[in-house]
Amino acid sequence: MGVLVGRKAPEFNVEAVAGGREFVDSCKLSDFSGKYVILFFYPLDFTFVCPTELHAFQEKLDEFKKRNVEVIGCSVDSKFSHFAWLQTPRNRGGIEGVTYTLLSDLNKTVSTDYDVLAEGAGVSLRGLFLIDKAGIVRHQVVNDLGLGRNVDEVLRMVDALQFTEQFGEVCPANWNKGDKAMKPTDEGLKDFFKDE
């Protein structure tokens, strides 16, 4: 599939751990209908870059919630591995304190459907998908295994999408919430550059 932007996000139905301690037998994308979703993939529990990312998302979770965004992590580990990692303290490489949902993609179907399964490695690349309230992918980025993400950039993309939806304007390069945007026309572009 490759690029999913502009397409319906693939449905999933897998086991998960929610709230840091609750086993869920059936977690589906459609469970989050009417919300924005950040679905991010990471290679494996009990690794190195991964806990830094999971904690970074947790630290900004209130900001995502303010924007009606559900954060969901996904790896090819079992729900039992997720649970064990969630019980492991941060200073021992664990993710204790993470409260958003972690999907168990043990059969690698979700990673395959989102086209982030690393060839030959059997784990997911660091894919991230911003899905709108209608279930359409609006942004995606995929990093190699050793390259951690910037969670502030994820929030910026959520802000840009929501601004565009609300006002019908488009967001230029390096746009941040509160910055000047533009109408998607020749006149809008000229107006954007007129003060330079």
C-alpha cells in the first residue's frame, strides 16, 4: 500500500493493554470513531529508543486529549509482554506510568496493513499515522529503527489539520498554532508574502 494519506485507515481488531494494566481482548480502530487518532508503531518492548518515545507521548498526553486525540501505540509483542513492560520502572528501562492503549500485533497483521513491517526484521518500523474523525489518514511518517520521533512535531501536525478543517486555510512551512496561514489560492499566496 505504501502511502495511506487520503485513504481510509485500515481497520484492526487485536488484543491490547489499556490504562497501563487492563487486558483488552478486542481493540478496534472503529472503537475510536469520532476522535482523532495518533497510531504509532515501534519495534519491540524492552528495547532502547522505544521507551523514550513511549514516555514522550505520555508526557504530552494531556495536550493530545485537549485536541480530542486518542494516542495508540503498537508493536509485534504480546499483550503479556506489554503488561510486563508497563510494570517495569522507568529507571530500569520500563514504561511504568504509560496509560494509553498498546496494541498487540503478534500476528503482524496491523504492521502489514499499514505497510511498516521492516523487511526481514520481523518488527515494525517507527511508523506514525494521524487519522481524522472520519477514519481517513491525513499524515504519515515512517522512521528507520534507530531514529526516534519528535512528539512536539506530532502535536504541530494535529494543530495544522484541525486549523485547516476549521478555517479552510492551509498551513505553510514551519507553521505553528497562532501563526499566519493562507487561503489556498494565488491571491492567498501573494497575501502571505506581501509583508516580506
